[in-house]
Amino acid sequence: MREDKSWVVYLLKCADKSIYTGVTKDIKKRIAAHNKGTASKYTRGRLPVKLLAVSKRMNRTQALRLELHIKKLPKGKKISSLKKK
């Protein structure tokens, strides 16, 4: 069976300067949903959002693990952590 490598982890910078971390299969569609206020409660009140970084393509399990790892990091280390992966 072929492994599905279509997931990415992404970082958004919100209007209040906070950083949001998420996973998706379609980054363009997900950013549009965030900016419409329909993607997450967190970003809904912090619009507009800007894309900061996107990981390489990976399977769903890898993406969820990376997302969890990044969410545990302090704000200053989140972007550099994503670039290393």
C-alpha cells in the first residue's frame, strides 16, 4: 500500500502577533478559511492571518506529531523548528 504524503504543518501569524499552528492537505483552501473566520475559533478573533511557514509534505501521523511538537515550543522557536524538519 502506498503511503499518503499529502499533509503539511503550517504556521500563521495572527493580527495580534500570536502564532497559530495547524495541519492540512490543502494549504490555500485552509488559509482562505482562516481569513473568512471559518477555520478555527482561535484565529476567528485574530484576523487577518498571514502564512509564516509550511513544512514539507508528510503523512498524517507525521504531521500531527510535528504539530504537537511545535505547539509545545516557545513562540521564538516555532518557525526554526519547522524549517529543520
